Amino acid sequence: MTKLESYLQEHREVFEQDLFELLRIPSISASSEARPDVLAAGQWVADRLTGMGLETELISTDGHPIVFAQTPSVANGPTVLVYGHYDVQPPDPLAEWHSPPFEPTVRNGNVVARGATDDKGQMLTHVQSVRAWLATVGKLPIQIKFLIEGEEEVGSRALHHYLPDHTDQLACDVVVISDTSQFGPGMPAITYGLKGIAYFELTLTGAKQDLHSGTFGGAVANPANALTQLLARFIDNQGRVQIPGFYDDVIPVEDRERQNFAALPFDETRFMQRLEVDALAGEVGYTTLERRWVRPTFDINGLTSGYQGEGAKTVLPASASAKFSFRLVPNQDPTKIAAALRAFLQQHCPPGIRLQLAEMHHSPGVVVSLDSPYVHAAATAIHRAFERPPVFIREGGSIPVVTAFRQHLGSDTLLLGWGQDDDNTHGPNEKFSLADYHRGIRASAYLWEELGKISRRG
Ligand code: BES
Ligand code: ZN
């Protein structure tokens, strides 16, 4: 065993305690009340990187701060930008957690806490591996830059503003992100495609205030009725989005890719059992993996209107609202989708209802090239750490900055996920396997070695 490997072995406990510390900080970027906690998490990450001897900055923005740190440049090897996020999604529904979301608890070899896999645990694997290299070898064979932000879960607005003006600071040959999943337990994956997203909030208003539903119902437009009628128009019974032009720019799935997906060991029955559903639903003509990875979708994320308290209340609500999003595939343009949606809503909005559509955030989908020495290095590193070569997959989630990195830095991204797709990300009882945490650290440590064998581009 090399010195580096012994270090990783001996520091398992230290690495876990580090993760638990960060998980105790409730850095919910969507909540304005949590602002000090989001800052504290950013500060924690910056302190950890400083403590390892890295030149580190905690950059304030008009949103949440960005952490930037770097190791010294090296003459020959490539420069790698490690991106991750220290913010998390809101923990609700709170009542469904078996232990408090910000008190990390170990159960069945998993750490359970909001942010365990998404993305504190995964992001820290790269921090720990660099720490191990510095503590044992003293220096890295490549230059590493860390860019860890606090707004990924709400659309990365500050980072999108920061990027175009800091392309020299962030210049790199390749980006590394661990914020995705393996294909299954013991089946590591390199993800080469992510969906984009266009997120909206639609508010409908009717009368000036809530009314008696007997006195006024049937004569005055009901915004909750109108909202359900409008939303029901969005998809037909074939699972096809009905907004004119929605599919215009969708690139059809290639036969070869369909064959690759079909060859993956995906057990649909187990998938249903795990989710406790007795049927799957989606666009007709596509398999479950195709629906999840390469077809655009529509989902309502939240619905609000009328009486939500105990018992019955006969009320005709004055307003109703919905948060919803479209997951987009590469080549679909979120701004075109927003314009088409607006026209569609205006056309179908019933009389007596006023409509307001807020565009919350959007980003396009992305496919990254698999034809590079970096992908080869990543596959080797993963093979060494997980004792199994990775499979190549796409995923349905979004990481908005991946497209921006390509656009502004000209660099492609390696999406190396250590999570599992039953990690309950964004839901109650989020978890991350501690064995995968350590395997991720090991794979990351090997990745720096493998990337060091590639001589710098240009
Ligand atoms: N880690 C996820 C992205 C992800 C999820 C990738 C599932 C692959 C599979 C990330 O933190 C995330 O949830 N992103 C948001 C982005 C959005 C708020 C712009 C998402 O996908 O909902
Ligand atoms: Zn994430």
C-alpha cells in the first residue's frame, strides 16, 4: 500500500467527522432565514481548504458566497476545476424524517442528513483526496482549482454572473463534478448528459378576496378551478407536452444510444417496488430510462390555493398558484420554451381570471464528449477505486453551470457520481453510503494521479 493509500485508510474517521460537521450546518439556499447558515457553510468550506494550505477566497456576491481555492500551478500537467455546492434543498416534509435533517445519523452504513449526497458528501471527497495528497506526497501532479458555490439548488445566479468576468482565474483543461449517482450499488458510472430546466411560478387571481362558495360559486371565476383546467392542458394522455413548438428543437434519440440504455441492467419491477408504485407512467413510445434521461418532461412542483387547514371550509379562493418546471434536453432553448408557454397560457386563460407568470430560473441541457483522455483517466481511477469499470449513463437532473463552463471556459466536465439514485435527494431521509464516500475519496485521489499522466493541452 502506498503512503497515500495508508493515509486514506487511517483518516476514515477524520473524513467522516468532517462530513458530519458540515452536514450540521443547515445551509438551505432557498430560505432567506437560513442566510447566516448558508454563509457559515461557505466559511466552513473555505476554512477547511485554507487549513490544507490552499490559497483560498470566500467571494461575496449579491446572493450566497462562492468559495475559490487553488493549489500551485504545475509545469506539465493539466489544470482541473473541481466544482461542487455547499447549499442544500429545504428539508421538508420534516415529519417524515426518522432523525432530524441537520443531525447526521449513521444507519446501515449510510449517513442520513440533508445534503449528505447532494452535495456536501460528494463534494468533500475531492477536498479530502487533495488533503491526502498534500499530507503525504506534498504536492499534486496537476493544478487543482476548487469552485464551491452556495446557490446551486436555486439556479446558480451569482455564479452565472461571476463566470464571464473571471475566466482567467477559473481557466482549466477539464472540470470535475461529483453531484450525480452511480447506476446502482457497486456499479459506478460516468454521466455524459444532464437535462436542462425551465422553472416557473404561475399565479391566478379572481375576486378581490375569498368568497362564500355557495353565494358566489358558479357565478364568479374560481382561480383554483381555472388553475387545474389550465394545468390539465399541459400534457395529453400520451404523456406529450401540448405547448405548441415544445418539441421543435428536440433531437431524436439515436438507435445506438437506445441500444446502450437497453443493455444496462435496469430492473423495472424492482424500481417500481422501491418507489411503492404499481405502474410507471410517461411519454408513450419510450422506455423508463429514455423518459428519465433523454426526453423532456413536465412536472408540477407545488400547488397552493384555498383552505388547507383542518376540517371543511366552503370558500371560493381569491387566488391559486402553481410552481412547475420542464426538464429540457440539449438543444431545447429555455427562453423559447418560456415564450411559447406564455402565449399558451394567455390563449387559454379563462375570463374573470388574471394571470401572472414568473420565470424562476432556467438552464439548457447538456451532453459532454466521451472522447477525451480525461474521460479515460476518470474511468481508470474509478475502476481502481470501485474495482469495477464505470458504465456510461445520462441523468435527468440538472447542474446549470456545466453548460456555462463550456461556454465561458471552453472546458468539458467529468460528471463522476458517487451517490445512488435511492439516496432520497430533495426528499426526506436523504442519505449517502459511507463506503461510497471513502471509495469516492479514493477514486478522486487516483484521478489526480491519472490526470497527471496527461500532458497539458496547447
Ligand atoms: N445533484 C443535483 C443534480 C442531479 C440530480 C444530477 C439527479 C443528476 C441526477 C443538483 O444538486 C440538483 O438537484 N440540481 C437542481 C438544479 C435546479 C435547481 C436548477 C435540479 O436538478 O433540480
Ligand atoms: Zn447537487
